[in-house]
Amino acid sequence: MIGCAAGLPDMDPSSPFKFEYIGMVGSADFNYSELDNINKALDRSNVRHQLVVFEGKHDWPPADIMEQAFLWIELNAMKDNVAAANDSIIKSAVVWFDSQISQLKKENKYFELHECYKQVVNYLD
């Protein structure tokens, strides 16, 4: 399930219904705190999830952020043996994360770097 600046109504993470959730929200979006709270609630559950924050307001995520969501779904399908392992997709994810990490280090954006490292673990564990 992909959420673009929107949460999960009447969410019950303990439900036996299995789902995965990736939320995307702008850093200046009025729904940011809602998605942050959902992410924290999901941290306490067994639901596979990811929150991606991009620079922006309440708007559709840029194309590269949407690509991150589709990559996350594809990698999860590989983890669950629903899709065959694809070394080129995995390698491109590693290369992309390496470039993000290098850029964040260069810009001394340590909070964003911490969040990026968390994403690496979530995407590639």
C-alpha cells in the first residue's frame, strides 16, 4: 500500500490481515505529523513499512520519490520470493543509496543521513 500524504483510516496494526505500507510526505506538508505518528505506530507492529520524506508541501511526490516506493515494493517482493531476485535492481538500489549518502555527507545533513541509513536497512536487509 502506498500513501501519498495520507494515512490509514481506523488502522489496526495487530490485525491478521497482512499488508505493507510506504508513506510519502513533504517536509512542510500539513499532514506530516499524521504520517510520522503512523510510522511510529507501525514501528511497534509487525507491519513492514517505510516513511519517505521529501522537500515540499502538500503535493504529489516528485517522480524520483515515487520510484523509491516502487523500488521498495519490488525489493520486498524479492525478499518474500514473490518475484525472482534481480541483481541489477539490487545493484542500482545500492548505487542510488551510495550517491544519496555521499551527497548528504557532503552537505553535513546528519539527520537526513541518519534517516537514509535507516532506509538502506529497511530496503536492503
